[in-house]
Amino acid sequence: MSPQPPAIVRLTPTSYADFCECPRRYLLSTVLRIPASDTGPGSPDQGLLVHAVLEAVHTGGTCHDADHVTTILTAAGADTPQMRGFVTRHSLRCPDRADRSAHEVDRARFHRTPAPMFLAAARIDAVWVHDGLLDARDYKTGAIRYDSLGDDPRARIQAWVLARDAHRTGLRLRLRYEHLQPEIDDDPEPYEPDDDDIEAITEELRDAVARMWRDDAWTGVADPDACGRCRYRSVCRDSVAPGEAAWPALAAPDPDADG
């Protein structure tokens, strides 16, 4: 019997992007929950630090206040030219004023009917309400994957989750990815899905979940680019970018240990 997802599939930006790019990766990561055998591109520690610093900057003040930024960076042990560059590049994109804002916001939305049921969840790095907009941001320290956010499965999950809040508050949804690396000059165009776009995403997600339930093979894409970035490239049967797994070796039992 082939592995199957749970009765109510939970979709996140990362898990849905995995499924869209390679069903095998989704199986290993989300269905079987196997720890990653390989490192991915970029440093996850750097990304987490950037998110933590920008949250602290906005929680206690503004990114346009140089003294405040210095205080936050010093407290975080992150007062480096690189981190200052990240904050500066963000400040050029940050709204000058907002009616209200929130940072590191968890949102979820449940789809019940028509079947299949699924739950979509996303953490939004920052949300500003201004000028009739629900202005949501996702900070990125890696490469641009898609020229248009509407083509990015991660953004479609985020937009679908946020659309309910936008509709409830009478605001227009805008989702933007802020790429903060100095070598990236321009962000992808902001994504402003309308009601028809959200309905199309709903049908897309229903179809994807149905395909998860039908899939008996969970075949990998065997694509050099996708496999080269995959967190399971060393252990995947379909990988065309083999390597050596980075899992820690299991320690041999100590024959002199008690028991």
C-alpha cells in the first residue's frame, strides 16, 4: 500500500511548493517526515536572524530611525555591514506610514466543501494596513525563483490564506517578496489577486489535494536543477544529482556500558 497524506491535508508555502516541483520531495518531507539528508541553498540561520532583527526593529520603533536600528543590531549581536545592508534595503521598501501593522503573523484557512478538505497555513513576516491595502511582506535572503509572484506556489498559498482577512476588512490584498541580498536589484512585481484569482487558487488546491490522494508512485521529477536544490537528493531513488547524505552516523553501542 502506497503512503497517503492525512485525511485533512495541511498545505504550507513550503510543502505546496515541494509538491508542485517534485511529488517525491513532498512525500519524503511532509508525508513521511524524513529529516533532510542534504543542505539546501543558502543559510537558514541567516534568514532566521534577518526575520528576528526586522521584527524587533518594527516592534520597538521604526527601520527609519538609525539609532534605534543600531540598538537592535547591537542587542542581537548582529551589528555587521551585511545585516545593516539587509535593514537598509528593507527600509527603502517599508511603508512610511500605516494605520496598523503586525509582524510574524500566523494565519490559517480551512476549506471544507466541495471536497476534498484541506487546511492551508502560512506565517507572514509583516503586514501593514495603509491606503486601503492589506500589504503583506515576505523577506527573502535567497535567489529569486519566479519573475511573477502569481507563478510562485508559495505566494499562491499565502495569498489564499490572506484573502479571507482582506475580504473581511474590505481591504485590497497586496503580497510582496522583499529580496534583501545586495546582488538582487529588483523584487518580483507585487501580487494583487482579485476574487477570480482566489477562486482559481481554490480550485487549484482542491485538484492538488485530490492528486495527492490518487498518487501511488510519488515519482520524482529527475530534473538536474530541481534535484540539485533538493534536501533529499542523496537518498531519493529518482535523483539525478546524487551525493552523500549528511545525516549523522549512528554511534556504535559501547560494549562496556551498563545494560
